[in-house]
Amino acid sequence: MKTFHTFDAPLRLNLLILFTAGLAFWSSIAAFLPTLPLYIDDLGANKQEIGMVMGSFAIGLLLFRPMLGRLADQYGRKLLLLIGTIVAAIAPFGYLTFRSIPLLILVRVFHGVSLAAFTTGYSALVADLAPLKSRGEIISYMSLAAPVGLAIGPALGGYLQATTGYGILFLLSAELAFVAFLGAIQIINPPVETQELTQSNNSKFWQILISPRVRVPAAVMFLVGFALGAVHTFVPLFIKSTQVNLNIGLFFTVAAISSFCLRIFVGQASDRLGRGLFISFGILAYTVALLLLWQANSTSIFLLAGIVEGLGGGTVISMITTMMTDRSLPQERGRIFAICIAGFDLGLAIAAPILGYVAEQVGYGNMFGYGAGLTFLALLIFLTQSNKDLSNSLSFALGRGEDNYSLNK
């Protein structure tokens, strides 16, 4: 944290307001993690319908994130923060109003736009503000808004759902998003880059996606998103089905605490040791967490799985974000982030309905076992394809070599 004291006062204030807005936003979003599947279940939906509603959140992410990435590069990151917080403040009223599955799917798609906008704008703005020499450290610290919000939101959401019902829960979520909106208004947006665009940074969606610097991170994010979609959608129902005496929100809370503790150290370490080592560790942690869920039948195993899942969450997304910052120019950064994270969105979008069907056939436990296979595949891809050839990929992924695609060499 000493790094922040080297910044001038306006930059410190800007980062503080941005972090506070991020914390309120993530608390709003996370309040639904342990509660919305139960809400849809209470409405009489089956496993596949629950998966369809939950997974449709990522459809909003997937459809709108590329367009929002272009907006971030053209008009500044603050616009996306405002869009994201406004949508997040409106969406909870849709859950209160509509109770049919098709309409809930539409509300969930709309809600997904909030995450697409806010996370793209937030990540790009932090990357713009972070000095090169401490980039990993600053991005990691600022990304703590997510795990802290993911600790507060589920615990608060689970408590309100159990004590006061869904109505108060949805209203609180809307209020938290509105607080984030008030914070976003105060943020000072750096000027949008106006450098003349070259052929490389004026590339279209597919040109960026298939480029060597982007396609492997996007594929890894897809597989991780697919597996993580199973966790976020079906862990509450799995815990309920096992009749284990555990507050469902605690699973997400311990995961967030674990993620928080790791992120404090990972960012600074990645500035010295490189991003690849920590991305590999994070993917491995996700694999182990899913294997634990595969065999979970007690409170201790569920909580251990949550802790290990948090270790993955504390490294993979923030380190891939940092790596893509290293690999991009400021005037293309919004699009690069949007396209890379679109892989994660696609995984989330198709995971819930597909794995909902799988859960119907083989049960929740075996479904998590299949998810572990997907994250292990992601690890193999990263170890062998993350750089220009196999040797360089292994060196980078194990922290023993530089990133060949970095623009900061």
C-alpha cells in the first residue's frame, strides 16, 4: 500500500472514489449469488430453467461488451461506469415485478449489461491510471473491490433472504448500485487517447480475437468462465440438496476473503516475477476447488472448496487483466479488455443451461467433476500456447521467462 503514498493527491482521491464505487457495485451484484437461484426455485422452476435464467446474465455481457469496449476507447471509461451502475440500480425492480421464466430471462440479460459496462470501464480506467513500474500492484489492489464486494454481498443477501424475504433484498441491491452511480459521477476521467490509429490498433473484433496476444487468454477465460458458471449457479442448490447445515452465503464469503488475502500480495509479486506464474496457479486452484466440490458432503469440505476457489479468483482474472494491459496500447485497451473477457462471458452464458441439463442427468457432484476437467484443459492450453512457441510458453507460464507479446519490454 506504500505505493499509493507516492501518488499526488488528485490521483489518490480518484482511485479511492473508484474503489468505493466498485465495492458498492460488486456488493449489489453479489447479493444475488446465493439467493437468486433459490428465488427462481421457489417460483417452481426446474434445474434447467434455473440454469437458463442464471446463464442469461452472461448473454447481456456477451452481446454488449464488444460495443461497450469501443465506447470506452472513443468516449472515455467514465461513460461505461455510469451505464453499468444505472442498469444495476434498475434491474432488481425487474425481479420484483416479473415472475415468469421468459421475462426473468430478459431481466437477467438486461442485468448482465451492467457487469459488461462497469467491469470494462473499471479495468480500463485502472490500467490507464496505474504507473508502469507498479502496474500489477495497483491493478491487483484496485481489483480487491470485487472480492470484498463478493464477501459482503452474499452474506448480506443470504441474511436478508432468510430474515426479511426477497423484496428487501432486491431493494437493497438497487440502493447499493445507486451509491456506486453517485461515486462514478465524481470520478475524473483522463482524456481519451487521440493518437492516430495504426492498422494494428484499428483492428476489428475478429482480427483482435484471433491475434496471438489475445486468442489464448480468451480461450482460457472461456473455459474458466464455463466452470465458474457451474459454481455460481449450482453451489447454492447443491448445498441445499445435501442438507448440510451451512449458510449458503458463507461459501461465497470465504471465497471472497481468500481472494482478498491473496490479491494483496500477488500484484506486487507479479511485477517482479511476471504474470504467467500466477495465472497458472489460479487455473490450478480452480481445478482443485471443483474436484473438492465433486466430492463435497460436509460443511468443512464446502468451505475448503470455497477457500480454494477464492485463490483462483484472486489471481486469474486480475492477472489476465494485467497481462492484457501489458499487451495493449491505451487507445485500444477498452476493446482488448472487452474481447478477452468476452471469452469469460461466453463460458458463463452457456454453462448454466448446459450444466443444468448435465446436473439433471448425473447430479450436481459429477457435474462439478466435469467442470474440473475443463479448467485442467485451460491450464494445459496456457502452459503450452501462451507465448510464441512451446518453450517460451512454458517459461512464461512457470514464471521463468518474459511475455513475448508485452509492449513494455
